[in-house]
Amino acid sequence: MVKSLRLICDKQDQWDDYVAPVLFSYRATVTVSTNISPYRVLFGRDMKTAIDGALLAEWEGSADVERYTGELIPKLKLTKEISRQNLQDRNEKAKLRRKYYRQ
């Protein structure tokens, strides 16, 4: 985050103007370690941006909370498992690289 702020700010006193957009970008970006965005890990779905809202058709009716929850919980569990497995795979690869370079 600090690198991003340094790239777009000329002076440190400008950081408060850019923190929110930089964090938004970070949360929506897929990370190398988990191969999933932080937003998806936390909420179990991709982040909706302004362009998504402009492109989506108007939603009709209200959400059925029980159905939504019933669909969301398995997605969250699956997302958590995928993220955990991706992180574990990255750690294993890092261990192998460290072992290789120590020899």
C-alpha cells in the first residue's frame, strides 16, 4: 500500500486523499499467495464496482434471506478451503526454493 501511495502522491500530506482508492484497489486485486482477492476471501464473492452496477440489470424483488444464506455458506467454506490450499502450496514452493538455494 505504501508503494502505491508513493507512486501517486507527490507529498506525504496527500496520502489521506488516496488511501481509500488504494485500499479499494488492493481489496479487489487477486493476491499471489492465495490466488484470490482479499474481498472474495472475506465475503465469498467478487467485489462489485461502479462499472458492475452500471452493467447489471435492475434487480427485481427482494432477496430470500434463507436461500441466500444457504447458498453463501458453502461458497464461503469452499473459498476458505481454496485460499488455504493455495497458501499452503505457495509455502511448500517457498520451502523448496529456500532448500535449493541453501545447497
